[in-house]
Amino acid sequence: MQDNIGVSAEEFAKRREILLEKMPVGSIALLPAGDLKYRNNDAEYPFRQESHFYYLTGFCEPNALLVLIKETTSFLYVLFCEESEPEKECWIGKRVGIEGAKAILGANSAYSINTLDTIMPDLLAGKQQIFYSLGHAPAWDQRLLGWVNAVRAKVKTGQQAPSVWRELLPLIQEARLIKSPSEIRLMQQAATISAEAHIQLMKACKPKMMEYELEAILLQQCYQKGCRAMAYSSIVGGGNNACTLHYVNNNMPLQSGDLVLVDAAGEYQYYAADITRTFPVNGRFSADQKLIYQLVLKAQVSAIEAVCPGMPWDKLQEIIVRIIVEGLVELGILEGNVDLLIEQRIYRQFYMHGSGHWLGLDVHDAGEYKIQGKSRVLEPGMVLTVEPGIYIDAHAKVDKRWQGIGIRIEDNILVTETGYQVLTSAVPKTIEDIEKLMANKG
Ligand code: GLY
Ligand code: MN
Ligand code: MN
């Protein structure tokens, strides 16, 4: 059943209206819901609605299709979904059903998902343009082609099938990039819950714990405070494991003297947080770890401070790369001319990813990063991560003292009218604050 406390029915309606305004009269848009996936036999993976579908409907069930029709003077919002069937609901719980699709979700018309093949050709007939993104859900692609062909087959009766195919998803993706006040509230809640989880695991961390024990604290904290899922697979990497960017095994013991990198956050009412902190397993940074940590922190804070409306997004990476390269040269980890090291991307052996990404319903959220080949500029309402790192693998050809140090620091940043707001500022990130927190485990 539904659980959309944060976003009102009016806001979901407004989202559909904004999309329909971009469509010409006589066009139709189709968007399938996410698929229920099976782990084995009849045991399902937890279902999580496809984000574009959720964005436009607030509907959390699988096995559904959204159809939007732009007519001369009005819009039509049609939902196909599962019917309420008491016998089935005894197993799977309450469904919104056909009546609920109209009464709760605001659909103008709603039909059983079992009637698609009879109703869809009628809805498609006479429309000139069809907005649908082929290739994302092959089974739906096939069905849609079948309905279009069913209309084509009736050409002698005067029926016309849509002849212009347009991409639907980019229209929704651009809308998703700018967050509304209620989305920002939910993202702040996801960030606040996740930040508290990081604080609790930092306090609990001690040598010889397993990486998965820290992961368990994260999950417990996030779920206890209302997250129904993590926003992505948690990364808890001690020592050299931090140098594997998407390390998710989380099954090694944590050693005194090592750092541990934790990249994990919850999803709250469909909205993600994405936080990384790196801290010493025994609560005290070594002198060498401090040097690398300060460098990553300086790069991160400098990039965050540059966030404001009008700033090209790729400028953040430029700031980060220059600070990291200058710092690595100063420490003797890289040798040569800073400009050349940047130009030839020699730094990529230690910093091999970008400055971050958009954040929202998805951890790597919707929206283009470049417009006509040029970086897009930041606008109020965008939310992005800033997450530089330095990863010196245990086998890197550098002085032994640096080997096995992997550090990333990641925060979630809202672009405001005048600058920025850090949604994840509650988690300590200076060396002093981290050591203080870990000393006062309380
Ligand atoms: N947690 C995935 C990322 O930081 O992009
Ligand atoms: Mn991230
Ligand atoms: Mn992350």
C-alpha cells in the first residue's frame, strides 16, 4: 500500500502537468512501472518502484503502466494496475486497485493490467506522436509494438497509428534534476538519518571488529529511523580495501593502525543520501594518514565552497584535481610539473573518479552533466555530491609509508539561491572532530 507522507498528491499532479506541457497536442506518453524480480522460485527481491514512474505517480506497486494523453484542451492520466483481489491480497497485502488508482492516485481513468491488449490500441489510435523510451524494458517494447501494429492493421477503417516516436525519459530526467521544497525536506531527512548512523558507527568502531559489524550498525540505524532501504550497497573497507572503489564484500577484520572507509547511506521515502567518511580504526590518525587526509579534506572543502548558481559543474573537478596534484607533488608521491601532471592525467593512478554526481530519487540521479558538449551550470534546487579521494594501493610504486592508504570524503550539497547548503554536515570530518568523537564513545 501507499506511504507517500512527504510529497503531496498535488505535487505528483504538477509533475505530470509539467511533462504534458512539453508534449504536443495529439501525443501520448507511456511509462511502465518497475518489475518484480525473483531471487529464486517464488522468493522475490524486495520491490522498489522505478524512479521515473514513482516521480510521476507516487505509485509503489509493480505490474503497472502509466499513460498520459495530451488532448486539445485537456490532459488525460490513465493507470493500468493490478486489481484488488481479496484472495491474492491474503498473500501479498493490500493493493491500491482500480478504484484506489482514481481515488488515491488521482488517475482520470484506471483499468486492470489484464486489459492492456484490448484498451491500449484504442488509446494509441489517432495520436500522432508517441513518447516512450525504447530499450529500457524489452518486454514492454514488444508489447507496445504489438499494440501499434494492431492499430496499423485497422488502417482501412480509418484508424491511424502514431508515426513519430519521441524519447520520454530525458523530459522527466530534466525535471527531476531540480528539487522541490518537499523533495529537499525528504533528502534532508535521508541525510540526517544517515549522518547519525555514521556517527554511531564511528563511536562503535574498534580494532578486530569485522567490516560487516560496522555495516550492521549503519543498517540498524537507518532502518530504525524509517529508511526502508539503503540507497546503494554499503561500502566498508578497512586498510587497502578502501582502494577498491566499489568494495562491498565487507567481510575482513579491521586492524589497529589502518583507516576504514565507509560509503553508505539510507533511502528515505524514495530519496537517497550518499555519505563517505574515512577514519582510523583505533581512533587516532597516524602522521602519514593525516597528511593524505588533510589533502583530501582541503580538496573537498574547496570544491564545496565553490558551489553556487552559475558555477559550471566541471569546475569542481578542476579545483579538486589541482589541489590533489599540488599536494601529492609536495609530499613526493607524484613527481613533475603540476600542469603537465594534470594535462597528462598522471594523477589518475591515485584519483580515478569524478567530483560527484546528482543525487535524488537515485543515488546517481537523473539529469545531464553536459549540454551541447559543455558542462552544465549549477542551479538552485540541484543536489549533488562532492566526493574527492586519494587511493594509494598496497602495491603502488611509492614510498612504503603511503601504501594501503585509501581516503574519500563525501557530502551532499544543495545549491541554494545564494550558494550552497551541506545536507550531511552533521557527520564530523576534520581530524580533530573525528578523533574527539571516537575518544568520547559515550
Ligand atoms: N556511493 C556511490 C557513490 O558515491 O557514487
Ligand atoms: Mn557518491
Ligand atoms: Mn558514496
